[in-house]
Amino acid sequence: MVSIVGDTTGSVTDDPPNVATGDLDITSGATIVSQDWSIQTPPDHGTASIDPATGEWTYTVDPTFFDSLDNGEIVTDTFTVEVNAVVSVFGFNFNAAPETTDVTITIEGVCFTAGTLIETEVGSQPIETLQVNDEVLTADHGLQPIRWIESSRLDHGRLRANPSMRPVRLTAGSLGPDIPSRDLLVSQQHRILISGPKVQMLFGAPEVLVAAKHLCSWPGIDIETSDQPVEYLHILLDRHEILTAEGAPAESLFLGEETLYTLSSDALQELVEIFPDRATDEHNGFGNAARLILREHEARALA
């Protein structure tokens, strides 16, 4: 008898390449001699592969499908994997019964909720009052103008139907003294800047970006359970930046390949008009991420 453990969820956001990865393993009361992994049921909206010997899987989203989605829409995709193992009991090898598990992938844009205070050229301002050309404070390049801003409103019905749309609440002080200074609500894939000696030791960088949903094992950080409607807002600058939201460092919208796929045709046309030389750059003219972005299993090491 064997049991499957490891990464049974993943996320495709806006960090290129537009893939999710994870690692599965097996446990058993007996000694495991060998394991053979395979995909039993493929995903509907992408492709999945798995290393037969190690259980390391990769999911790649289908760009044609995601090009048809509305901006702010969140989609889940699932594929099923199976493992056949040989175990040793009292020196005799046996074929264990095959075990299967589902791997669920969430695709989501990154955004703040209405009411979030963003640090700007004139102090902290509610995000919903900001407009194109307003300047916001960034950690690396000082004041930078907003080039594009868009909102998406989700009613209680959509939140009930898809819990992955619910925001994550970072309560005041959950990241450190007065960080954030008030409760901060962001979408589950919105990345927060994390720093400290453990970050440096594990990843060789003073600061990293972690999706809010991957911080939910930390005290004071959890997914909202309320069905109150929520309005998400995206802020796009000339490059991926670190903003100050409710006193906490959080990312601006990062237009990697996957985010471009999730935008509506109207939004894409608007971006082409704003960034004529970059929006059509096949090598992603929007540049690199502002900091190292941790995957789910890496973020767990910080808990």
C-alpha cells in the first residue's frame, strides 16, 4: 500500500514561461523499490507531463484557450496522475496497487482590492481613485507614472462558485511591526515581497516575491471566507515594480506571457496602443520580474 504526497496544486500566473511545476512522491510502510509515474487523464486547457522515475510534473497552458478569457477571469484545470510502485516486504518484492491523484492548476491575474491605500506622489491614496499618469512610489525607481489601470468586480455568486477567486487577507502586522499598517486584501496570486535572513540563506537573495496564497500558513494571513462582492484593480507601470500597499511591499502587474493570454481582446488592443513597440514583442517586451519569484514548494520552506 502506498500513498501519494507532494504538490497536488499549482498556479499559472504571469511569470514566463507560462507553466506550473511540482513534485510528487510516495510513502509506504514497506520499503519502496521503484516507482513509475504516468498521466492518466490529461488536462482540458493545456498539456501535462510527468517524469516516470521522479514524479516531477509540468503543466503548460494552451495560449489559444486563454486568449478567449475575460480579463480578471480565474480558471482551474485538472489532470490525473498514477503511480505504480514495487515495494519490498521481508525481502520479497511486490507490485503495490496503483494509486492516483488529481493535480489542480489555478490560472489567475494579480491585483489589489478596492480600498487599498497605495503610496503615491501625494501620499497614500485609495487605489480606485488613481488614474493613468498618476505617479506611485516604487522601491527601485522612485515615483513612476501609471500607464494602465483596470478593474474587475466579482459578485457573491462567482465567489461561491469559485473559491479561488476569494482574496487573501494579510492582517495588520502579519509581516512585521506595522506591516501592513492596515489589513491588506489582494488576489490569491498577488505576490508580496518577503525578506530576512532565512530568505538569504535559502535562496541567496535578500528579497523574494511570494504569492499571497502561499503565505496562508503564516499567522494572521488567510483566504477570506465572506461572500461579499470584491473589486480587483490592476496597476501597470513601465516595468514590474515593488509598490507600497497599506505599508507593505507588493508587486505591480507583471505582464509576462501568461497575463497577456488572460487579457480580453479590448484590453490587449489598449495595451498595443499604449506600448506599440512592446506589446507585440515576441520576447516579452515588458521586461523581467522585479525580484526572484518563488514557486509553491519553495515558499513552503519559509513557513
